[in-house]
Amino acid sequence: MSYVDEVLARVKTKNAAEPEFLQAVDEVLESIRPVVEANEELYKKEAILERITEPDRQFKFRVAWVDDNGQVQVNTGYRVQFNNAIGPYKGGLRLHPSVYLGIIKFLGFEQVFKNSLTGLPIGGGKGGSDFDPKGKSDREVMAFCQSFMTELSKYIGADVDVPAGDIGTGAREIGYLYGQYKRITGLYEGVLTGKGLSYGGSLARTEATGYGLLYMTEELLKSHGQDIAGKTCVVSGAGNVAIYAIQKAHQLGAKCVTCSDSTGWIYDPEGIDVDLLKEVKEVKRARLTEYAAARPSAEYHEGRGVWSVKCDIALPCATQNELLIDDAKALVANGCIAVCEGANMPTTLDATQYLQQNGVYFVPGKAANAGGVATSALEMSQNSERLSWTFEEVDAKLNQIMVNIYHNIDDAAKRYGKEGDYVAGANIAGFEKVVDAMLAQGVC
Ligand code: NDP
Ligand code: 2IT
């Protein structure tokens, strides 16, 4: 049995109840096979694959808080510190009822390679809770965040582990978390990113993941002799990533005709009205039915369905495993030429393979959505030097980082005879840097 197969079998036995984590490990280990085969003896002796698939440590804790009726509520909090070979642990906090250890581990594992691809000194981690911010008052969200941070503060620090936003964690939650960290530790330091602009946040961090996704898409198309202007895009999600992906797509001359949330989706043939979407989702925290009610050109549909709309480019920006094999078939049948993932692992393995086999350019989330964490690292730099850069400065760096990532993953794929396979390219390029640092630092 090859070393990759041996470790895959062991990881499957050890983590049998965590299908998302197994899916992420499977994809990475399968696609780095050629690198491992070329270094099999060394990697096996050093147990590189065992070490890279086992988090450095994971915390699981009770989060008790009082709701508006005076009732005590209990949630579970998590922080998985996956790998800090190339820098302090870095990764978001997800607040969603579906959160359990397997989700946080899959996200933390992906983050290791993503953060490596940014070219910046950040290791991989992830955290969150099964708390659902939906329908909660601001006071309830604050009570949860304060209780969550009271425990989390023991494990993080500006040079140790720097959390940020993810699903359900936006500017409001980061503010409450930061306030509590400061209160407990007395430290005014860059321990979180995605902070408000009045207390150490970076300009362009809010926009960064969506903008970065479009900078990647633009470079991908350019490298294949195509122009993003004039293209029709379908987008899923209606949160932070989706909103700013749509905004940048429109600035680049493309048209996004869909978005979605957890209950339904919008088809708007005139192009999504970003200001209205922001009002509905960021300000009112309402359903997409409100978007449709305010916009005569928009149709609202219950359930899922954005991938059935004819498009040139698909941008999944909601959550994991939201683009399935039948969706991939519909995209191919409708002439889609590119899928770039704004979310983490939104496309299932069989759907990914189908898209690639049918000539669709496919850029995985760990490369395509890396602009968010890259800009978080830029926020850390600004906090360290106690300065803040202009929007244009940060945006220009973000653009350059995304262009560099595209060429790095393209080159890595070519080096191993897998031209155009950006999944392999991203995993190989991300892996190489982390392994180099692990080997240099000895057994740990
Ligand atoms: P938000 O919470 O801002 O938005 C998430 C969106 O996806 C919402 O519209 C939500 O619908 C929808 N959604 C969430 N879960 C589901 C579900 N189970 N089924 C259907 N729809 C769902 O999160 P973000 O935009 O920040 O994150 C979106 C994705 O991007 C995630 O995969 C995240 O990990 C990834 N990501 C985020 C980064 C960031 O900087 N924020 C960086 C890189 C990746 P509803 O409004 O109904 O809740
Ligand atoms: O998945 C991700 O990269 C994020 N949620 C952003 C993490 C960060 O630290 O900015």
C-alpha cells in the first residue's frame, strides 16, 4: 500500500464520524500524490502526512449565556489550532447550528493550505459554535459573544492565534468579541481581524473575499484569452462573500443574475441590485423575499436552484456541499466555462471531477477565496506597525496576491504534469511550503 493510501485509511478510521473532514483530507491527499511519491521515504520517516492531518490541538467548551427571557442557554464552542508551521494560527469563527467538531476540523485543515497560498506568514486554525445568531437580539448576541470569548481568550493572542469572521460572524460579533478580549486580558492588540475601522480594522477587509474571488476569476479568464466583461454569472449565498463578489463582478463589467439564502433564491435578469441586497441582508437581516418585494425584475423561488440558470461563470458563495453532481451537469449543459469557489468546499468531489472532465475551469476555494484571509494578514501587519493603509493600497495588494496565487497554482499543476488542474495545483503549492517549514523545524 502506498504511503498516501496508508494514511488515508488511518484518517478514515480515526475520524469516521466527521464526513466533511474526511472529504477535505481525501481531496488534498489524492491530489498531492505525485509530490508524496517523489519524496516517499523522507515523508514517511518524518510522518509528514500523519502530522499534517492531525490538529496541533483542539478546544471544545461550554458557552452559557442568558437570553432575553432570563433563561440560561447553553451552546458548544470550538477552536481547532491545526498547524502553525508558517505563522500564528489564523482562521474564522463560524456561528451556525450545523457546527460540530467535524465542520471546524475540515475548515481548519483547508485553512492551512489556503493560508500558505497567500504567501503571508499565517498558520491554519478555525473555530465557532452551534449558536444561531438568526432571530437573536443584539443583547443576546453580545451575551453569547462575551461568554464565548471568556473561554476562547485563554487560547488566542496576536502572535498565537488570530480568529476572524465566517458564516454568522460579521462586524457586530467581532466587535463584541474584541471588547470582551480587551476586558479580560487588558491587551489592546490585533487578536482578531475583521475589526471595525474605529478600533484597528483594515479598509477593504469587508470586501476582500468577494473582491479577491473576482480578481482570481478575472486572471483565470485572461490567462485563457477571455474577458470577464460581458459575462453572466450565477452566485449562491447572500452574505459577506456573495455581496462583494457581486459588487466587484459588476464593476468589472459582468452581470450576476442570482443570489440565494438558506430558504430560497433570486433570479434577477437585470442583474442583482447590490445596494438593495445590502439593505435587506446587512441592515435589516431579512429574507430574500424582501429583495423580491422591492425589485420588480426579480423572481423569488423557494428552495435551491441557482445552478439551473444559464451562465458563463458560477460562483458558489454560501456553504459546503451546495453544488452537487446534478448541478454540475446542468452548468455544463448550459455552457458554463468557469466555476470559482467563494465558499469553502461548496462543490462535492464528484461534481468537481465532472466539471473538470468537461473542460470547465475550476478554481477551488482555498485559492479563490484566499483574499479574505490574506487581507486579514494585512490587517495584522497594520496593527503591528500601528498604522493604517488606504483602501487603494490594501485593494492593490489584494489584487496582486490573487494574481500571484493564480500563477502559483497554475505553475504547480504544470510542474506535475497536471496542466489546468487547479485543485491539484492549489493543494500542491499550499502543501510544499508548509512541509518545507515542518521539515526545517524538526519533530513537533
Ligand atoms: P455569511 O454568514 O455572511 O453568509 C452566508 C450565506 O450563505 C447566507 O446568505 C446564508 O443564508 C447562506 N447559507 C449559509 N448556510 C447555508 C446553508 N446551510 N444552506 C443554504 N444557505 C446557506 O457568511 P460568509 O459570506 O462570510 O461565508 C460564506 C462562505 O464563504 C462560507 O463557506 C465561508 O466559510 C466562506 N468564506 C468566508 C470568508 C469571509 O471572509 N467571510 C473568507 C473565505 C471563505 P442565510 O442568510 O439564510 O443565513
Ligand atoms: O475561510 C476563511 O478564510 C475565513 N473565514 C476568513 C479567515 C480570516 O482569518 O480572515
